Amino acid sequence: MKRYPFCDLAATNAPYMEGIERVTSAVIRSGRYIGGETVDIFEQMLCRQTLPAGHCVGVSNGLDALRLAMRAVVIDRDLKGGEVIVAANTYIASILAIMDAGLTPVLADPDPVTMNLDTSRLDECLTTDTVAVMPVHLYGRVCWDELLREFAGRNGLFVLEDNAQAIGARAELEGLNGTNVTGGLGHAGAFSFYPTKNIGALGDAGAVVCADTGLATTVRALANYGSSQRYVNDFAGYNCRLDSIQAAILAEKLPDTDAVNAARRAKAGIYDALIDNPKVTKPLFTPSMSNVWHQYVVRVEHRKEFLKYLEANGVGYDIHYPTPPHLQKALKGVKHGPLPIAEMLAEQVVSLPVSAVTTGQDVREIAAIINAW
Ligand SMILES: *Cc1c(COP(=O)(O)O)cnc(C)c1O
């Protein structure tokens, strides 16, 4: 039986092998393994790609990017706590970053169609303590519209995008900073280069981008023991620096962002055209780069049976995510209202193969397998 792997990172990185070997050798020979010119070049590339004339700080991973950005906001705005609105069906990292900065996550039940923040219900989450909103571009779909922009502006909220899953996606509308690229839409954007993301390192890596010079300086200091000047510590910071070797590898891969995303989008388009089974709800497909298809997520009511069927037919899959954050022990102390949509999604979502190792032909075959269920 033919097998359709969900994700095969060795195969994903194979086309970059020569470049990766060349740049990693150069880093090894340079004797500079943390920061330095390699990291500077990577940061400038991500800046150009995201926020013309902005700032970029390469950091250790996506969670650290989020928590450093959140803590920098607390420091720069001199906040004594506050609430941050975030979709309840996000990956737990978004929420952990809010809690880590001493802020309170306010879990919003998502829109069942976009599976992102329901921007028509943001006012229900607003209190006098709201200080920020964190749009998560979940599964690669842009979470940005006029309602969100207007809501943040009217209430003076800081907007931190969790852009771990949507590098290179474009909103249909400009952001606060006059760009339509995710990560540059809000006041700051956090990136993850975890190996499975659309652009992945060969280990952990992340980045924070923002337009504000003061905020970028605070993020950079926090990531380096709270220090901007050697042996002078202004904040009780962390060690969240980016390895030079990962920066060099990412500089090889970043120029391919649009091509990688276009390839994923083409596969999503094939699924969208071919999957035709009333028991399988397809994700909303729009003819633009407002979704870079980090995951192609369908919904099924009888998921256990469906998964068994996929296994029996060699189709790899994953569940993003089987338990919503509010039902995890780690969030025991976090208050929230009823979250029926987040809980329904956790029970019904299934991610199908859409990565670089899945060919168009594979996608056609998987669609046929699904239609025969
Ligand atoms: C992957 C991911 C993160 C965290 O990134 P890491 O690099 O794994 O720390 C945060 N938020 C979302 C939505 C993610 O998918």
C-alpha cells in the first residue's frame, strides 16, 4: 500500500542540502556561534520581507518571541497586569506567553468558519483591564480585518500577532504599519521557525518584528539577560538568543517563502476542488495569499472512525489540537466563559498532508480516498 506521510522533514530540507552545508561550514569556520553577522543578515532579511524600515530581533524560538514581546510591552507601557484577548483554539504557546508576562489571557470562542478570532464578537471580551489583543494566524490563515483594526485602535490596545504559522501571508487590508504582510500588521509580530513551520530551521528559532525602536531595544535586551551593554543589566531578562547556525540556515530558506507558500496553496486548492464528501467539512478556500496553508484542516463529526480509515489507507494526519488550552491542567487557574466552538473544533479537526513532500498527485489520491469514505 502506498503511504502518504504527513510530514517528512528530511525530504523537506533535501533541496536545501548544498546551501545548508555551505553556510553551516562557514559559521563553524567563523568561530562566532551566537549572534554576529549571520544573525544580523537574517534579521535584515526578515525585516525587509515583513516591515520595510522596521526592526527584527532573532530569538531562540516562537514561544520566546511571544513572551519577550509581551514582557517588553509590559515594561514599555509600565503595565501593572492587564488582559489580553486571544482565540481559545490557539496552540497553547500563545496563552503561555501572555501568562508568563504577568498578564491575563481572555479566551475568545473562535469563528467556526475561519477557525480564527471572531472579530464580530471582540466587544464581548473587552473590559477596563484589556491592554492587548493577540491575533493568531492559525493554520496559516490571516486573522486581520477592519473590525479588528478598528477595535484595537478605538480601545488603544497593543496588537501582538502570533505569526508562527503564517510567514509570508498577506491580509486583504493594510495593518497599523501600512503593510499587508503578517507579522507587520499589528504593533509587533512573533515568528517561529520550528522545523515543521512553513519556513523551518534545523532546530529551534524565532523572531520578533516591530516598528517601534524602543520596543525592539527592550526585546533585544530581554533576550540577552536584560542587558544592552555588556555587564549592565536593566531588566531581569532571559537568555533567548538566536544561534548563528540557525540564522545562516534560515537566510538560505527565507527567499523561498513565497514559493513554498504558493506550493502549499496549490495543494490546498486541489483538495478544495476534489474533496466532495458530505461527511467532511472543508476549510474556507479563498483565491489569495490570505492563507499560506500551514495546515489543511477539515472537520468530521465521527473523527475516530475517520482516523482509522485514513490509517487503513496509508494517509498521514495530525490533530491541531486535540485538547483546547482551557482544558489543560496548565491553565487551571484561568477563568473563562463557555467555549463551545473551541471544544467542538478540538473534537472534529483533522489536518491532512499539505507539506513540501506531498505532491499534487498525492493530494489527488488522498482526496479520492476521502471521497470513498
Ligand atoms: C509553533 C507555534 C508557536 C511556538 O513556536 P515554537 O518555536 O515551537 O516555540 C506559537 N504559536 C503558534 C500558533 C505555533 O504554531
